[in-house]
Amino acid sequence: MPSLIVPYFRSLVQTEKNTDNVSKQDILDAYVTITDIIDYNIELAKSDVHVREYKKALKKVEDQFEPYASCEELINVFSDRINVDTDNVSLLKKVVYLLSKKDCKDNDVFYIAVSKLHDIEPTSSSAYNMGNMCIEKKKYSEAVDYYNQAIKMAQDETNLAAYYYQLSYALRMNRSYSSARSAALKSAELNPESGKPYMMIGDIYLASANSCGGSKLEIGSVYWAAVDMFMKAKSTDNLLTEQANKRISKYSKYFPSKEDCFFENIQEGDSYRVKCWIDRSTRVRTRD
């Protein structure tokens, strides 16, 4: 069967290029059908040899389909089809897969496909995609609900770190700071090699700085806690060093002054407990 699939699709592509007998829509329809057949056979394959053969065929078909897979082309060919065939789960999955692969998500076609797919066949992945779309539309409360759905439906831990990370962001934007930190810490626990959750926690602290404390020292101490997180991020993940250093340089300027510390009877290097919801120990530093 793989030996027949690839030549058939190649012939169809050549016909579309050289005649008016095959349209781009025909290529799309054929791609959806053929890849469904390949996926089905991979799932039922009784040997590793057959799996490899079908995967090779899939790669060749996808290579042939690549010229039709630009963001603009995909939107054009999917827009009519998706409005007519809105309950076709296979089609919806292909739309989401291809547009995600091309990072082509800021359009109505992707939104319709993800929404419909989630309604028909809700999964952790579809819930996560719905959450991401809500983030883009600044609907943070709805995003929180979808990310929690994604976490609840997840069958393994492969994507859970990303789910918790995005949940943390949505909670932060919704000003649920303590819950946002908890989600970020869970993401760090699931993916201990990533420093991004600590960058997120630092940003969460920054977002709450003006609402934490009544004195210059108390507000300034929040920046100690934030910088601590940026330092932890770069020590965990050296790919974040430049980004973390920029934040450290920028927000160290908001540290309390020596005078602020003097009036509170504390000195540089002392241990200090940051108040408010943060409730974390840090080290006293000054900006001057």
C-alpha cells in the first residue's frame, strides 16, 4: 500500500501544476484522505517494518504537500471546506495540526477548527489550544478554565509542564498571584531543566509590587524576591541568561535605598522576610 500512495499523490500534484483538471482544493482533500489512511495503518500495523514504511510514505506525502502549506494557502483552501464540513473530526484535526505547524493561528479558520474540535471531541490538546486562543483575545478567566481542563484530561506528563506554565500566565494576568505562582512551581517540578517558570514567578512578583506593602522598603523588597527568581532562572537554564540579566539590571534599580534600610534598622546582606502574599525570605540589597 505505501508503494501506491506516494506515486498517486505525486501524480495528483503534477496534474494540478500542469492542467486545470485538479484544483488546490482537490490536493487538500486528497492529502486529508491519504494521511488518514496512513495514520490508520500505522495504528493497526503488526510489525515495526510496516510502521517504518508508512512513516516514510507520510514524510514523502508531506514533502509533496509542502508548497500548498503556506499560511495563506492553507487558510484559502480550508476556509470554504471548514464551513461546509464542520463536523468532520479528521478534517478539523488536520486543520489544527497544519496551521499550528505553520504557526498560523491568528485567524478565524484556526479558531473555528479548534472550537469545533473541542466541542465534538474534547481532549487535553484541544482544551490547551482553546486556552491559548483565549489568551490572544485577553479573555484570561476563560483561559484559566480551559487550561485546568487540559490539565485534568492529560493522559501523561509530556505536555503538563506547558499546560501549567500557560495556566500560570493566565492566572497572573487575572491577578490571581498566589495561584499563578503555584502553577509555575508545578511546571518547574514537571520540567526541572527549564528556567521559564522562575522567570514567570519573577514577573508575577513584579506585577504585584505596588499592591504589596505600605512603605518604600516593603514595596522595594518585592524586587529582591523578583530578582532572586531571575537569578534562579538563569542558573537553571543558561539559555535564559541574557533575558534574565536584562531583568536583573532593570529591576535592581527599584531596590530600597540605604536610607530606607537604615530607617528600618536593617543592613545589606541581612535576611528579610518579604511580606504580603509572597511570604518568602530573601537577602537585603540596596540600589545605591
